[in-house]
Amino acid sequence: MNLDLSNSEFCLTHHLPIRLLAARGVRITCTAGLVWLTVAGEAGDIFLTPGQSHLVRGDGLALLEGIGAGRVRFEKVAPRLPAVLLRTVQRLLQRRRREDGEFDAAIART
């Protein structure tokens, strides 16, 4: 079964785990019941109750199952740029704007 992990809701059944492949960067939010989640490469099992969520950080297989009946919402989270990279991009943009302004001033003087 292929699930849309970008923005969807899914009902879970007791003793019927579902496999989530390529779930890295997906926030899983429990919207009803009790939900069990385990992700290869992440320590420990996760139990979610309504309103609780978990952001999958690992690349491995994730298993998701309702304890009783449960429901979850999947939301793909946009990756965040590391702070150093973000500052570098901001400095480059500022330099470019400054150089453009200097060029425009030089043109205006001629």
C-alpha cells in the first residue's frame, strides 16, 4: 500500500502494523486513540496519544500501529537549512544588493 505521507490522515487497526518507507521528515500526529511507532535507527518505541506528534528523523523502516483503534495525520515538514548556510546565503544576498546599488549609482553619475 502506498500512503501519501505529505498531507493525509489514516485510520489504524490493532495488530495490523503498516510499513512506512521514506518517512524521514514526516511529522506523525495522533488524532485519536493510542498509536505505537518504531523507527529503525531511532532509540526506543514511541507511543502517541491524541495531540502528540513525532518527527521521523531516521532513514530506516518505520512501523506504525494502533493500540486498539487509532488515527494519525501525516505532514511533510520542510527541511531547515543549517544556520551557518542560512547566514552565508543572507550575506551573499546583501552583498549582491549593495553591488547592484553601487552599479546603479555609477550609471546615474555618467
